[in-house]
Amino acid sequence: MASQSTRSIPPAAWTNADADRSAARSLPDEYLSLRSVPSTRIMQLIDRHWPQYSDDDRRQLAQALLAVLAGLDSTTGVTPELRNLCEGIVASWREWRNQWRPGTSIESPTTG
């Protein structure tokens, strides 16, 4: 359940440049499409969207997402609150990583 203080940008304000935010909001749907144990699903998703970061950093993100997504199944469905929560977890992870790993930017890689 998401709290009233969940901060997120409305979907209409997304840009393709913010791949992390978009990826985070799609995690619940992608999680449901995979067929394996919850921890394996989470790592598959993280490997898909954030392969450029260290194993330690990805494990930190996995632990937080596992707490939210492990109980999700096709009968409970994906809610806007769950998308907001995943977005918030990824944003918090980015902030944590930038604070505690100085000199290693977590900005999304650019293409082109």
C-alpha cells in the first residue's frame, strides 16, 4: 500500500530520457510475465534494466524490490500505487548510491 507522501511524476510527464523511471514503473508487469521463484525474477529484471552497475549495488536494489513484488501474482493485479512504490524504490536506490558511492554516477547511460 502506497502512502499519501509517495512522490512520483505523473505518467504524462515522463520522457524517454528517464529510462530508470520508466523501467521502474514497468517492473510489476514484467515480474508477472516471468516464471521462476521471486528472487530469480527480480534479478532477471535488474539484470535487464541495470546491468551496468556492480553486483553489490544490484543486490541492494533486489532486496528492496523483493519485499514489494514477491507477493504479487496475477490475481492481485498491478495497481498505480504499486507502480509508484517501485518508482520510489528505484529513485531512493539512485539517491543512496550517489550519496555512498561518490565519484560513480548512477545516471542512466545515454544512447546515440
